[in-house]
Amino acid sequence: MLPLPDPRLLATFTRPALLAFIAAAAALICAQAIGDSEPVIASVFGGVFLSATFLGWTGSLARRDSIRNIATSTATGAALGYIELAGVARSGAQPGLRSQIAKRACVWYRYRIERRVGAGWLTEASAASEDCFLLRDATGECVIDPDGAEIVPRRQRCWREFAARYHEQWIAPDDTLYVLGELTSISAALDSPAELKQDLSALLAEWKRDPVDLLRRFDADHSGALDESEWEQARRAARTEVERDWGARHSLGPLNIVRKPRDGRRYLISAYAPAQLAARFSRWAWLHLALFFGGMILVLVVTTSP
């Protein structure tokens, strides 16, 4: 049996806006190739256009149906597994998060900085926040981990300063929040040796990214490098810190958190209400479908014309 592709990769590459951009770029290149009498190039990018619009149509319908086919649960009454939650966003820490560029109060942000290079723009830096935040509804709160989610924010701004262009998107406290993902409890993971080892490795990797501080703390003989005994001391210190953090989590009891589904199903976080988000994906589906059939008609006209 042939191995199936990872559905998480398919979800990434069937995002409607990304495919609309690919389709637009392919259409421009195809039109230029037709004008230059380059049939091979025109055929290739015509195929790219049709593929992008077809995937955009099917991907948008799949997103819409995922929203419509799952009943909304409550933050405190949801069963573990694949769920849908709706409420408002709240910060999960004090002081609250602020966006990278404009320093706006938010629970999540994404930014991109571009520099003008000739007639175009080159991305200089881009990132998104990874901090967990809370969804609150009438029954209580639930922790949301944004890692790996397809996030659809409502708030965004783009502005220019001299030769730089800044893009920022964010979800503010008290914004409408919709989440489609897997609700899990970390209480079982607290007793898992594999999870302890994973957290220990992550902490040591974080320490290694600051070698100056690592040497300051553990280079007892000031040799400029850690020998085996000093590395063992560092590992013991890291394990003590991880176990202390886990002990604090134990004292709080089980913690329910919505994360990226482990089986590859869709993980959506949006600042739109479920009905609004479903309608948004419906519009994307109609747009991609219209472009697909428009492309098919154009192909027939071009190939049958003398």
C-alpha cells in the first residue's frame, strides 16, 4: 500500500489565501507566456492555476464543513477529544502579552517586516507568538496552545516607515474566540518518563543557546569548556528545575488544554464567531470555484482557437 501524505502538510498547503496568491501568480506568468508565444510555459502555469484553484475550493469546503459538523462544547464541560469551543480571549499570564512591533495588548500576534529592494519587497523578519492563552465562556476557562494552529485573526494593520513595511496581526483580550482542536489533559503526562525526558532535553537545549551563562554557572575550573563532570552537574540542575516545575503543576491538579490534534485533523483558532468563519470559508470556496471554471473555459478557448 502506498503511504498517504501527512494530512497536516495538506492542511498547510490548502489554505485559501495562500492558494489564491499562488493562482494569481500563476495566472500572470501564464498570460505573459501566451503573449510571448511560449506554449509549454503557458501550459505548465495554466496547470498550476487550475490545481491551486481546485485545491482552494476543496480546502475551503473542508474547513467550512469542519466548523458546521461539530457541536460547540463548553470550556468546563467538554469531553477529551476533538472539540469546538466559542467564547472570548483572555490573557494567560500577567503582565499580558504585547505585540512585537506596535506593542499592542494582545493574547496572540503575528508580524512581518519587509525592506524595499529595487522595485520589490524582501521579508527581513517574521514570527508569531507561541504563548498559551485562555478561552473564557459562560462556564469557565480553557487553556489554548496556539502552536501548529491555522489562525484567522480579525485585527490587522500594515504601514510603511521610510524603506520598511510592517505587517501585524493580533487577537486582543476580550475578542471573540473560536477554537477547533483536540482537548487533552496533561495530568497523565505529568507521570510520564518520556515527557520528563523531553522537557529536560528542551531545557538543556535552551541553556546551550546561551553558552556564556552556561559556562558562568557550571564551569567550575574556569577552563572555558564543560568537562563530563560539569555536564553531569548541569544535567542534575536541569532535572531539578524540571521536577520543581512539574511539582507545581501537580499541586494545581489536572490541566485541560486545547492543542494541535495528534491525528492530523484540522486545528483552527479564529477571532470570528463560528457562523462568520463558516461563511468566510464559503466565500473562499465560491471564489476558487469560479476561478477554476473560468480557467477551464479560457483553456478551451485558447486550445480551440485557430
